[in-house]
Amino acid sequence: MLEIHDLHVAVGDKEILKGVSLTLKQGEVHALMGPNGSGKSTLSYAIMGHPKYTVTKGSISLDGKNVLEMPVNERAKAGLFLSFQYPSEIAGVGLASFLRTAYNERTGSKIGPMEFMKTLYEKMALLKMDKDFAKRNVNVGFSGGEKKRNEILQMAVLSPKYTILDETDSGLDVDSLKIVSEGVNALSGPNMGVLIITHYQRILNYIAPDFVHVLVNGKIVKSGGKELALHIEQHGYDKVV
Ligand SMILES: Nc1ncnc2c1ncn2[C@@H]1O[C@H](COP(=O)(O)OP(=O)(O)O)[C@@H](O)[C@H]1O
Ligand SMILES: [Mg+2]
């Protein structure tokens, strides 16, 4: 499991997370909700190892190993995956070769381009992505929704143990939201733990969470079941605490 204990995270000298504890097991779906600026993305960056986000106190362990001692690539190889809220465009890097390189690193295999295309096209079909995307540079000229779908394609290719989806739902129209959610549902299961970070409960109509946590001002102020998300939708964050 992915265990986060009393995590404090700062950017520069500003403390953003003020003692977050969360345990994510394989096979579970957790939703992390919270108002803008509450620290949701900060948590995801700290888990993945973004150098700007300094862990000042607390621990993160993955299946018993100390994540904080691992460089980012080791975290990814160990099975952590983050779908970015704002995916980057990488000019000059073809999507297919990018994904193949990542796949080979993650799995320790040496699959060649031809063989890999079969796997890639299968995953693209699942997400109803046109094959032409494989020939393009990573995210370059993709629409907001296409970038988000491409994040899930990466997840599909890498089969992580623990996936963090940072507002993957924002910027998606209803049809894309459905496709992305179906993709996540098809790929998750007993071997994957999912942390869905979201501002709205909309995506939770498609991906049913086992647990819902509410982050306000760097602290989890409430945890509960699916009904907590519905309560927030009706009453807003102010009335939660
Ligand atoms: N790289 C950064 N530099 C300065 N401030 C940051 C940085 N990242 C996050 N913050 C600040 O930390 C707070 C939490 O941000 P964030 O984690 O993005 O919130 P959320 O994802 O919940 O909207 C905000 O006040 C934001 O301005
Ligand atoms: Mg965010």
C-alpha cells in the first residue's frame, strides 16, 4: 500500500500541506476533494517527487519502501503514476517512442517499436483515440481534453500500482469524461489503487469511490464514503467541517 503519514510540504518557505495522512491500498478508489488552493496538486507533486515541493515532516512509503529517498524515475518504476492537472507539451518527442521507452523502463523489458505498436493501439482503442495521435509529438497541439485522454493512455501503458488523477475531469466534455472514466474503470481493479483528485463530484458518478477525503487549507478535515461527495455538491465546502 501507499502510506502517507503526517505529511508537511512547503514551497520555498511557505507551508502548504500541514499534516496529511492517507493510506491507499491496491484495489481501492479514494477521492480527494477540496477548494482551489487547498493543496491537492501539492500532495500529488510531493508523492511523485517534484523538486520544488519540499517535504519538511512526515513520511511516504510504498509497499514498505521509503518513497522520499527515491528519485522520481524510481518512484515511477516502483509503480507510482501521476496524471497531471496541466500536462506538458514535449516538442520533438514522438508519443509512441516516448511511451515505449517508459514502458520498457517500467517493466524492465526491451520491446521493439513494431511489437509495441500492437499494445499501444489496443490501449488507444479502449480510450477511443485515433491512431494518428501515436505519430504526433507528446501533447503538442492536443486539445485540453485530448491531453487528459493521453494521460490515461500513459496510465494504460504503464499499468501502475497506484494512480493519482489530478483533476483529470476538468476540461473534459461529458462524452470525453465518460470515455476516460470507462478507461480508468477498465484498467483499475484488484491490482491498482486510485486516488482521484477533483474539485467537483461529477467524475464520481462514473468512478465510484470507496472513500472520500476533503482537503481544506492543507489538512484533511473530513473523510467518509461516497455520500460525502454528494453532501459537498449540495452544501459546498464551508458546511463540511
Ligand atoms: N510552485 C509554487 N510556487 C508558489 N506557490 C505554490 C506553488 N505550488 C503551489 N503553491 C501554492 O500552494 C497552494 C496550494 O496549491 P495547489 O496545491 O495547486 O492547490 P489545489 O491543487 O488544491 O488547487 C496555493 O496557495 C498555491 O498558490
Ligand atoms: Mg490542483
